[in-house]
Amino acid sequence: MAKTAHQISKREKKKIQQRKNKPVLFLILNSFIILILPVFYLSNALDYAMMPRLFLLGLFLLLFVPGVLSQKSPPYDYSILRDKFFWVYLGYFIITAVSLVFAVNYKEGFPDVFKTFAVLTLTATIAIVFSNTEDFDSVLPKFVVVAAFISFAVGMAQYIDKVIMATSPLLPDGREVIYEVKGMMAHKNQYAISLMLMLPFLGYGIYRYKKGWKWACITAFILLTGMILLLQTRSVWLGLIISTVVTVFLIARYPKKFSVTTKTRNFIAGTTVIVLITGLIVINEMGKKNPYSFTGRLRSIASPHSGNNVFRLKIWHFTTMMIADHPLTGVGAGNWKLHSAEYYNKYNLTFEKNQLNWLRPHNDYLWVFAEKGIIGILLYLAMFGFLLVYVFKILLSHQKKAHRIFGLFLLSGLICYLTVSFFTFPLERINQQAYLALISGIILSLNHAGRETKKPVKNRKGILYPTMIMLAMVTIYGYSMVAFESQVRKTRNAMGSQRWNLMLKYAKAIPTTFRTLDSEAVPVKSYEAQAYSKLKRLEKSRDAYLEALKAHPTKINVMNNLGKVYYEIGNYKAAEQMFLKALEILPDYNESLINLSTTYYKTGKYWKTLKTLERIPPEKRDKTVKNNIRAIKKLIRKKKQEQKQAAN
């Protein structure tokens, strides 16, 4: 006998309730994103965080996604996948992949392509799981609290060891010792951004919880804020200031939406205005006295003449020129660093050698535009446009007060992310992208919950199979890159100990199937070339350097080293061309100036020798250069006298 509609309905309701009582997928997903991924690293990789975490993310999704997409529907709802946000994100991924057609070195775009797909999949997975988990917002901040204490503990241990116990305020490379405080990241600024992105969840936990968990959130919030202040990352400070101002404005503008009385609204708004005005006055006055103090660092944010700001503005300037040269197609994902050197000697930007270590423009918006063209940047901005529209819908129309409050904190996190993206590169880092996926997935889930009509997704296999193929590629690529970087590290260690035969052995074993530059944009063939050069196998060294230049056509130290090999072989014309090519990019490159002058001297071009040496600024001439200038002047005078005598 067939069951009645009423009986079927009761059975389905029971299944739904059982699923809600045991949100296994939700707990696994949050444990991975918040507790496992941020602390995973491999010390044998050059960048011990990025590629290892891309590999782990790909592997996790490869195992987890089939479980998510295989849930019975109903009661599991997949209709959120129809959201237009995902179509825009998919378009951005496709443009990223297509941009490789226009790349000088297409292999350098693979990290961006695979990372973009992994984060797209993670965002969709979060959106599906969270939209099918009842009251997920009551549990989520607890994961972040635990992660916050772990992250703070690691950073504070480093701060005590590297800063408080330091015998010098500076590192050997001239940077402040605070740069040694990296948490589980590769750089202190990335660590600060990771802490910043935890704050919205801790803030919501303070609102949502009572007693124990509330105090845990308060404590974690204070500790992370203190660490952010110690790290002196100005973009993070600015992001927190802007997000706070926007949050206060929204509370003041829509007090009823957040159950705030008029009196409280006026107090919050007035206090914020007073604090801002007072803070600006104090920062301006005190910052003038000591530019290295806390107030001095804050004041320097708005100064175009301050430290890295000068260099950052130069980088932004020539990136806009790069965009103007390639507005439709871009230069290809991962290829900004291959084209940037073409602009060093243009527009009177006057770069120096020690300023050429940036591998991206420290502005994600310019970066995307330069590499992926007009369509790429429009799709990238459209993703954030959707999120902002959705979060304002949540703030102004959502039925649950708790969700409106949560939306306010999520908006603050999104503003923080958008702000730091203007000054640095969270787009590249797996940690930051995981938290952005978390914020995005929650916004999508809360917005989706308010929709009345939800069209089901029937063909899940059509989504699952191509996704699994791509995730398998992400995992294989991530694993290959860890092996790649491990081999490069072995090569560098052998180079540091001057074991040239061992260095050559390791260098020849570096796999180049998926990448030809290491994480610092050094062509891996240049390691092989250098080993051959040290072993006096000059023809082999020349050939390896030529391969290195194919991988990175504007790498000036490779040009310089190839010129030296040509010189040693006796091909002075080719040596001269290489040195001149390096000097076209960086006119004040001392090594090439010295090598070029030596080449001119060897070929009897004494006047050119002198003129080349005199291009070295007086303050940068060492004793050898000064002696050579005196010697070549003496030789030129002697030659002139000999010519006069011969003429007489």
C-alpha cells in the first residue's frame, strides 16, 4: 500500500532534522579551513606556505566535494549553485586560463589558474554546506576562536624570540627585526592580514555568545588587535579604520535594523567622529616628530614621499602603462613580473637594483587588469559587486536580527580585504583566499536563505565530473610544485656551500614540466648555467643561460652572467650586446657597467671604457673602480701622445 503524502512529509522532515542535528560535513569543512589549512606548511619548499597549502586544498576538495554533491536531494538543497555570482566567478576563471595564450611564459600562469579554480570550488562548497546547516553561525566563531589563540601563540613566541631577545634592531639585510614575526605565513604583512580576517568572526562571537565563549572571543579579539599593532602593517591598520567607519555609519543610518536606540546611535556616532578627528590631529603632530613611531607609521600612509610609498607609486605608475599597452588581453596570468622590467627605464622612474625584488604590483586590482585585461578586471570587480549587493540585502531586509548583525561583521571583513588588496596581494595567498571564500560563502548562504523561489539543480553529475578532473589537476600541480621547490632548495644549498658538481646534479634534476621559474622568479636553468660556469664548462653554461632567458627574457642578472660567459669564451661582441641589453633595463646596474667597461678595454675601446666607468655614480665607486678610471685616463693620454709623435 502506497504511503500517504502526509507520511512521506513526516519522514522527510525527520531526515532533515537528523541531518541538522549532525552537521558532519559542516564540522569537517570548518575544521579544515580554519584549523588545519592555516597551520600546514612544508619546510623543504621555498615558500613553505603557498604551494604546500594549494596542494592540501586541492587534495581536501578532491576527497570532500564528492561527499557534498552526493547528498540526497531533497532534503539537501543545491539551488544556491544557480546564483549569478558563480557564473561570474566561473567567467573569471575562464579568462584567467585564456590569458595564458597571450603570455610570454604560459607556465607562470598555472599557479593562478589552479588556485582560482580551487578557491571557486571552495566558495561553492562552503555555500552549499552552510546553506544546508541550521544555525551554522552559532558554531562557526568557536572554530575561529581556537584558530586565533593558536595563531597568536605562534606569533607571540616569535616576537619574544626574534624581537624582544634580539641583540640588534635590524636584520642583516637592513630590515627591522619585526619582519621575523611571520606566524605561519611567509611574511609579517601576510600574517597581519590573516589576523585581520579573523576579527569579524570574533566580533560576531562577542555579540552571539554568553559567558565562557563570549570572554574567549573578547580575549582573542584583544590579543589579535594587539599583535596587528605590533606588526606595523599599515594597509591592515587602514583596512580596520575604514571598516570601522563604514560599520558605525550603517548603525547610525539604520539604527532600528540593529536594535540600537537613538541615544545609543548618537553616542556611537559622536564618539567615532571625536576619536577620528582627535586621532588625525595626534597622528599628524606626533608623527612629524618620529616617523618610525606608531603615529609616524600611521601618518606615512598618506605620504607619497614615505619609504615604500615612493617605490609603490612607481610600480603602480608603470603598471598603468602596461595596462595601456595591453588593455584587451593583458600580458597573461603570472606574467606581470616578466614584463615589468621593460618599464624600469621609462617615464623617469629611476629604479635601483635593490628595488627590483617585487614580483607583483602590490595592488590586486592593477595586477588583475594588467594580466587579464579589461574583461578580467570587470569580472573580478563584479564578484565583489555581487557580494556587496547581497550583504546590503541581508542588512536591510533579512528577517533574523542575528543575521543582520552577522552581515554587518561580514561587510567589515570584506571592506578590510578590499582595502588591503589596494596595497598588497592577498589574491596570491591561500590563507587569505580561504577566508575570503568563507566570507563569500556565508554572504551567499544568508542571501539565499531569504529567497522565496529556489530552482533545484538536477544534473549534479554534470558539475561533479569536470570539477573532479580539475581538482585532480590542482592536486597534481600542487604536489609537483612542492617537489619542484624542494629540488630548488637543495640546489641553492649546494650553491651556498660551493659544491658545484652537486649543485649541477641537483639543478639538472629540477622538473620543468609545470614551471621554469622558482618562487622568486629566478629561471631554474640559471642554476645549471651557474654550476657549469664555475666548473669552466663554458659552452654548456652559455646554452643553459640562453634557455634561462627564454623563460625570463628580462632578467638582468641572467643577461649579465651570460655576457660574462661570452667574454670568457672570447665572443666579445655577444658579451657587449648582453651587457648593453641589461643596461637598457637598468642604466645604473653597476655589475654590467663594470663588465662592459672590461669588454671595451679588452677590445681596445679605451674611450668607451672610460665613459662606461664614469656612468657609475661617484658615491658608488669602490677603490677598484676609482683606480681603473685613473688608469684608463692615463692610458688614453699615453695613446694620444703616441699618436701625436707618430703624426710628427
